[in-house]
Amino acid sequence: MKTLLVISRLTFVPSNYFLFLREVLDRAGEHVAGLALQDNVNARQLAAIARLYQIGAPRLATAMLGNTLALLGRRREGLFAKRGLPVLRFPSANSEAMIAWVKEHGIDLIVNARTRDIYRTPILKAPRLGCINVHHGLLPEERGLNCDLFALAEDRPAGFSIHVMTEKIDDGPILVKRVVAEPGEKDYLGYVKRASRVEGEALGELLLDIARRDALPKGEPNTTASPLYRKLRGTREEARWLRGRKVRI
């Protein structure tokens, strides 16, 4: 099975999601065909780093700044180069170049993790088995962005879900759901670093299962009567609220 991993070139995750990639390769590297980096390094992202300092989220800002500087070291590229695997850069998963590459190389499965692209029909249908997503919240209830951050702030369990992708956001059967932190965790970056490793472990195991089946598992229904939508808007009021809830940002 040929799997293409897709992540953002720049994230706030410590080590820029390196631990996630290493775990996937260590567990299911024979089923990984390459890495696609969604190129989100631009003036807007650099302004976002400054904004995080301004609103009172210095740890997140420093993590992003450190990851920006670390791009020069090409650590993730080196991880894949050791295995003879390509690393690609695209402006969006929906770009014609990305879709063409997937078809040309006979990719069976795409895994999206840590990008904010909304996949459209052409890319969803390009790989033989479709696309799956690592969602940073516990589906089916927790939908939107930064679900795990709000879960920590509200003293709820925090974790991630892996689900089949459709054109509807956070839709599609749930293949994996994993709690990473119980109520009481307040170190967000510490949580995210630990979670990235657990995500890699879970995805590696899932890829092995998909390869054995040569099909996606049926999964669990991704429906609920009481969805909880979350999105961090990056305001001083939000940062003040999070700090008031003892969350370290």
C-alpha cells in the first residue's frame, strides 16, 4: 500500500510534528510513499507569531518561531531521505500539481494531519482508498479547530480521532479515537508533544490494518445530537480566559 502523509510545513507542535512522522515510519514505513508539506510559511503566518506574543500566548509564539527557524535544518526531509522517500511541497492539497502527483504515483491513501485544507472532490477521489484525517478532538462531539485546547481548559478528557474524509468538515466514519489526557492537564504544549507521538503510534497501527485488509475499516458513525464546535480566534480575551483556567499557553 502506498500512503502519502500530508502536514503543514509550519506548525506550533514542538519539533514541528517530527515525533509524529518518526512514529509512523517506525511502525508502518513500508506503507509510506512520501511526505507532502502544505507550504503555509508566509507573511501571514509570521504575523500570527507576533500576534500570539501580543495577546499573551508566549509559549505558542515561541514554539512557532523556533519551528520557523528550524525549517533551515530540514530535519523532517532528512527523516524521509534516509528511507529514500520523496518530500513534496504544495500550496494546497487541492492544487492540480498535487492531484496529478497522487495519480501518477498510484497513491492508495492520503493521510491529512495538521493542515487546515478543506479537501475537495478531485483530491478526495485521487487515491484508490480515499483520504483520512487526524482530527485533534474527540469525535463525534468535538468539532472544529483547537478542540483539545478547549478540552484542557474545560477540564474534560482531551485526545484525537482519525476519520474518513468527505467534503464536509469533520465528517466521515471514525476509525480511531484516543484519549491522551484526563481532566487536570494544563500544559498545552506538553500535551501536544505527547499527543503527537501517540497519534503517530495509532496511525502506524491503522496503516498496518488497512494494508492487511486492502480496504478502510467500516469505522464508527460520526454523528451526534449535540456537537461541540470550537475554534481559537486569537484574541486577548480568549488568551485571558485560557490563562484564567490555568492553561499554559
